Amino acid sequence: MLDLIIKNGEVILSDGPKKVEIGVKDGKITAIAENIIDDAKEVIDASGQYVLPGMVDTHVHISEPGRTEWEGFETGSKALAAGGTTSYVEMPLNALPATTNKAALDLKLEAAKTQNYVDYAFYGGLIPGNIDDLEDLHKAGVPAFKAFISNVGSDIPGDFERADDFTLYKGMKKLAELDQTLCLHSENPVITSKLEAEFVSEGKVSAMDYPDARPVFTEVEAVQRALLFAKETGCRLHIVHISTSEAVQEILKARAEGLDVTVESCPHYFAMSAEDVEEIGNYAKCQPPIRKKVDHDKLWEELLNGNIDWLTSDHSPCTEDLKTNADNLFEAWGGISGAQNNVDLMFDLAVKQRGLPIERFVELIATTPAKRFNLKDKGEIAIGKDADIIFVDPNQSYTVKREDLYYKNKHSAYEGRTINCRVTKTILRGNEVFDLEEGILGQPKGELMKK
């Protein structure tokens, strides 16, 4: 007897939409057929909706332990579940201490194990002085590592630090030996920091000034440097939250030359331009910056042409005062709370408004990241995979309201925005964890994912 049958939905398989039923047993997909004959314990009707694999969000910041007032595992994973994400990989910052050694990883593992409503894994971090810690983190099962070619962190002991060129080179050599992937935030820190200081001193602190203070070439140069180091060391590379077409083109050139490199971007780079940020204000500040419309439009072309490998939230929350108490965009905390509006927002913008094939959308949110980080049970609706399934109603419209957000700090750059589709149900390994009418369901069932 099956535990669950999902019927009457338009199921998105690797070769496109199919009117099929899905059978689930012991948390796994065990049957996909036009008509499943079984006295299942539960039957869910998905009439009028698309049935997709849950999003695999590989760029999430949960600030527990250490900065739990920004976001904790419980609130962050509830927001992910409500937004259609069923698994995530959490960055080694902004928790304190940062996840740059085995002891810090153990603290995070302990904090996470009873609080998550979706499945999770943790990155290790590469910073100056921790080359000898990389192997321990690798053996502990982290799926990848993260480093910054940009300014990051604070003066607080245990906070994350930027990797200088020597750290980057030595770390990439070590990670190549370990057959690990390095994820990189790529912006030239010297130029961006000095330009920002110059702009502030001249009183140029508007939303339209901000991308000029972190210009396109500063992202491109850092990406070029990372690609050169990867070529020299043989390290597998993933460039995170890219914001410019020019940087994407550099990555494509390197891939054509044989480098093992992938690239992600985020919904906010497609949903907003700097012109929009003028109206939204500090809630829409992030790094790299949201670009002006001419660059925003070029990035859309890269996505629609298949040149961006997958999408992530880069959910980077903070207490609201770090946004509202800043006198201008330059002073505000740089991060967007976005985990609850990945699937619906991008489905609306890319699939409904721009005609992106829905099977390509599934690759962008689930299949490709799962394959890249060897999360073998995740990422698609297929026999033997985890029954991580979401329903998307393409005919519902709603307005993002603060009171509907599950974040610990209920603010969002998307507040007041109307989205013309909606995630109505999230199923984790066969268990319903979110329903639009009932909200978050049951107790946390999220488990640590292992490679």
C-alpha cells in the first residue's frame, strides 16, 4: 500500500509536463503513471495546478548560532517551506562563529537538528589561516565551500573574512585535491570600497548612485581572476549571485575552454532594477547591487538564452533597524530577505510573462543545483527520488504582505508587490509541511542531507 498518491495535476518531468499520477512510499517516489491503482493511505488532488520538484536553494543565510536575532533555523525554514523550497544549503556566514572549522560546524549541526521544516546542508568557509581546516570540513560532509573576493565580515572575533589572493590560490589547490567545489562572491574589494567612500564624501548616495559605486567591471575583473586561479589549480568553481551579462560571458568562455565552472543568479536581479530600488529603498540593497535597467535587461537575456545554470535566493536577513536606521542606501545592511518568494516570483516573471519552458524552470530551481552538489535524492520528480514536491497554481494572484511572512524579521523588498501565481502546497519526503489554507503543518521534519 502506498502512503500517498498525487493525482490530476500537470506534473513536470525532465522531458516536460505530463498528466500523470505520483505514488509515494516511505518518503520516496515509487510510481509515476497515468493511473495508479492502489488503496493509498492518502490521496491529494492537484487539479488545475502544476506539480514540481521542490526548490533546492543553494544560497541561504541563517544566522544561527550567534546572530539568531537576524534569522533562526525555525523561522528561516518555515519561510523556505512556504515559498516552495524543500532543501537548502546554508552559507558559512552570518552565524557566529562562522563555519570555518569542524568545531563551528558542530555548533551549527547541533542548533539545526530539531528546528528545520525542510532538509538542509552546510557549506564550509575558506578564509585566511584555515587551509588546514578544509579537510576536516570535507570529511564532515560539507557539499561545497564558500569564499569572498569582496569585503565581508566585521571586527567581531569569529566573523567571516575575505580571502586574499594567496588564500584563494592555496585554498583552491587544496580543494582541488579534495575534489571539492568552491563558491565565490566575486567583486573587486579595493575598487568598490574606495569608490563607495568617494561617492559618500560627494553626497552621491541614491539608489542610482549605488551601482555606479560598484560598477560592472568590478564584478567582471573578480570573476576573471577567479577563473584564472581555477585554471591554474584545477579547482571546480561556482560563481554565486552574478548580476551582469558581462561576467556571465566570461564564465561561458572559460567553460568552453574546459574549466569546470557554473554560475547562479537570484530573483531580485530579475525582479527589480536600480530604478525600482529608488522607490523601494533600503530593503532592496544587496551586493552585488541591483543594476540599472540596461544591465538588468541584458541579464534577462542571459537567463532566457540558457546561460545561467540555476537560481538561488541569497536570503540574507537582518533586524529591521539595520535597514531603517540607515540614512541612505550606502549605509544600510546589504542583504535581501527573499527565501519566501523564489518560486512564485520567478515562475510569474520567467514562465508566465516571458515564456520560459516550465521544464527549464525546474532545472533552474531544482535539478541543476542538486546535480552540481551531488544531492542525489533531490531535484526532480523521478522514481527513487525523495518525494519533495510542490504545487504551483498559475491562476492565483496575491500581494506580498508583511503579516504573511514567516521571517523572524518580517520585512521584504517585495512587500506590496503583486505576484501572479502561488505556491499552494509543499511536501517534504512525502509529508505535507505547508498548505496555503492551513499554513505550516506539524513539527519540523527536516534532515541533514549527505552527499
